Amino acid sequence: MTFMARHGLALVAAVAALIGHSFAAAPRPGKIAPASDHPERGDVPGWVMITLMSAVLVAALLALAGPALEAMFNQAMDTVGK
């Protein structure tokens, strides 16, 4: 397994662990303050999910395309070095 593929899989595992931890640490519905107490409260869970899903998508693409990208990079460096 190449260097990039190993780190891509490690990143996917780390993000999956963070997602699981964030769901486990989420406040229970009975403990949430009413929305009227915080009129400017944003959609933080939505933004967190978008960010985590984007990170997982990038890591998955890197894991799949990593060897090809690494080969292209090495070929470019060999060409420049000559």
C-alpha cells in the first residue's frame, strides 16, 4: 500500500471516529434550551456534518486516486530533474 493510500485510510478512520464521538456527545432532546433563548443560534450540526462529509469524500478520493496521483507526481519530478 502506498504512502498516500495509508494516510487516506487513516484519515477516513479518524473522521469516522469523530463522527461517532460527536453523535455520542450530542445533548439529549430534554436538555436543549428553547430556541427563543438563542435567537441567533445557527445550524451548527448541519455545518459540522457538511464539513465531515466533505473530509470523508476527499479522503476516499485520495485513497482511490492516490497511487495514480503519486505516479504522476513522480513522473513530473523525474522530468524536471533531467
